[in-house]
Amino acid sequence: MPPVIVWFRRNLRLCDNAALIAAADSGCPIVPVYVLDELDCGGASRWWLHFSLERLDKDLKRRHSRLILRRGRPERVLAEIAASTGAAAIYYARRYEPLARAQESRLGELLGDSLDIHPYDDYLLRGPSAPKTQSDTPFKVFTPYWKASVGLGDPPLPSPAPSPLQTATDGVASLALDELALLPTSPDWAQGLRDTWTPGEDGAAARLDVACTAVKDYADGRDRPDRDLTSKLSPHLHFGELSPRQVWHAVKAANLAAARSRGAEAFLRQLYWRDFSHYLLFHFPDLPEKPLREEFEHFPWHENAAALEAWQCGWTGFPIVDAGMRQLWATGWMHNRVRMIVASFLVKDLMIPWRQGADWFLDTLVDADLGNNSASWQWVAGCGTDAAPYFRIFNPTLQGKKFDPNGDYIRRWVPELAQLPAEAIHEPRAAERDLLDSAGQRLGVDYPEPIVNHAAARNEALAAYQSMRDLLKSPAASPGSSVG
């Protein structure tokens, strides 16, 4: 019986892996393959990918198989492996980024006449082609999308890992994991990631167990970065070490009591936000590059390399912003409320283009997901679907006081401010000199003065927004004009 290829992508797990389970059910021996390609580029993501692949290979070896590692254009690599093994079929999980969809199209063109090709949707709760509006167009607003999705019923129950697993990897050439060069060399900036995360299916399962217990407080505590009440499942979901079906049903089962269900429902709604981001990317493939609200093509963004670097380094003089950016650099992750605060600061206080913030997140986040990242940045910038209006501008100082009231989050990530009391830590510039002296704090030396005046920046951002609207209303901006 000829073997079949299982092309692992963002489904680096054995449990509830639709492509792997279908391949095993075929009765044919399996060749598990991972191909490093142009889609896997962010530094933090590459670090995670190294250990996720290592874990998957160990899990396969326990089942008398192994993971074949290659590098290159997937359709060509898979064609070569199919020719050398005599494979009869390829099984894989779909991805929804434009480049990934192009890969799948080329695979079909190259091999569709000679092999059976079996794609599966299991990266989301629902495939991105549905639901649709009554006029058969894509939803552009989350709430009706969510209601339509929920109306389709609960997602299917997850499936266990296939057992036994027949293998056909003898004689198939593979790169060593280190040859993929996924880890940083000099300097090694990944110590904080190693201290924070356990990539792989076992680490994902352990994190899910903790999340199922903690999620009861999610509705009330998810906006508090000083409290550990978020699941931190996003990188495990991103790499497919967990399926969203596994998360959905585990959380549901652990939180059936009415007293716990409010937190669970709020958490499960976030899984649909994840689905919605990929849904938007699927239907609007320009999402990473172009604003969904086309008028923002004319917005007068600023180019300010010094301000961008201060933001990236957590050196803006706004403690909650700096805490978030330092947490990101140290751990490859940032609390979701703080993600909104730092993003608003970049695009509205500094008026730096949202794409520059999105690019930084893609490089530094371990959950650097193109769909979530692009949709979220457009949402904050006010230029996306279901957008917060552009004129909704976060005051970073007030946000810090509201969501980190005692300053504990700031103290952890901005240690030079640790000795300041809660009433001063969110706005050290306004603190009395003797208070700063007693805390050993020299503004402008130990910690920067604010790089922008928020009130003035807010007014400038609102004026820029109004100028864009006025420009588009002017006769010169009518169809056929040269504006833009």
C-alpha cells in the first residue's frame, strides 16, 4: 500500500488533528512533513517554532515515526517527497493568509493530477467561508458575525490522537532541527521566553488545565494586567498545539455551574474574535497592508524614527505603555488590554502608521498571527471593520490608573519606578520633587520625560482626522480626481 504525506503547518499536534486523523484512517503508512517557508519569519515566532517542532518530533517518535524537516517552497518540496516515496495522497490543514492560500493553489496545480489532495479546516471553530449575511456577503461587524456563528451550534467534539500510527519514514531525507536556524545566536535575547513558556502539545495541555480553572474570573478580570487572569493560550492556538475545539469544550465542561459560566462565556466569545479576524483576512486579503476604510489611505501619518524606537524600547515616559512594551520584549507576549493601550499611543499620540506597529508585533510576539494582528491594529487605528472610531483616543495615564490601580504591573516591568507609591507611579512627571528624590528617581536620567504631551497630541490627531474627512468632501476629491 503506497504511503500518504501529512503536511504539518499550523497544526503541530497529534490530538484533534483532522488531517492526521484522516490520513491514519486511510489505512496507509504516513510520512509526516514540516516545510519551513517564507511565511515563518518573526524572531519570537521562530524561537517558539523550534521547540514546538522538537516536541512534535518526540511525540511522533514515541509512536515509532518521526518528523521530516525540509526548507523551501512547499509545493516543490512535497512533490519531491511524493516522487521519492511513491506517495498516493497529501493531507494538510488549510491556512488563511494570502501567501498560504497561494501555496495551496500551486500545490493543486503541480500535484492535483497525480496525487489525491485532502485539505481540512481545523484552525478555527468555523471555516472562514461561513457564515454570511442574508445578502450572501461577508460580515464586517463582529456582533452579527458572532450571533450568526453561535446560531450554527457548538463546534464538534475534539478527537483523540490516532492509534496506532503506521509510518513510512525509513530512507526519507530530513534536515536536523538546528539546520533550520530558528533560534537566536548572538545576542541570545530569548532567555525571557525560555523562562515564560513551554512550547509543544504537552505545554499547551498544561496551560489549558490552568485556564479552565482561572477562566471563572475572566469576565471581571481580563482587563487587569496586574492580575494573572488571562489564559495565555494564544501562542499554543497560533501554532496549532491546541485546536480551538479542544479549548471550547474543555472550558465549557469545567465551567458548567452558573456561578462560573459568565467568565466562561466571555472567554469563549474571544475564540470567536479569533475566528472573525481570520474570516476578515480570508475575505479581505489586503487586510495586512490596506485600511478597510479606504478614506484612511489619505490620513496624514507621521514618520518619526526616534519616537518609534522609544515606543519599541519602552522608553516613552508613559509608564503603562513602557511596561507593556518591555513585557513584550522580555516574554514575547503582552496583556490584551495593554496591547490596545500601546497601539492607541502609537497611532494616535504619535500618529505613526499602524503598519509599523503591526510589523513590530509580528516580529516580537510569540502569537504573531497575521489575521489577529492586522485586524486588531486596524481596529485600534479606527480604519478597520467594526472599528473603534478614530476619535476614541486612550489617555494612557488614565488607562494605567484604571486597570493597574496599585501600579503592580508597572513595578514589575519598569523597575526604576518600583519605589513610587500608587498615586505617583502612573504620572511621575507630576509627582512632588521630594517624593521622586525619596524614590531615587531622576526624571530624564533614570526614566524619561514623556516624549509627547498627550492633550496636545490628542488635539493634533483629531485635527488630522478632520482634515482627512474635509479633504474627501472637497470637490477635488470627487471620482476621477488626482487626490491621493
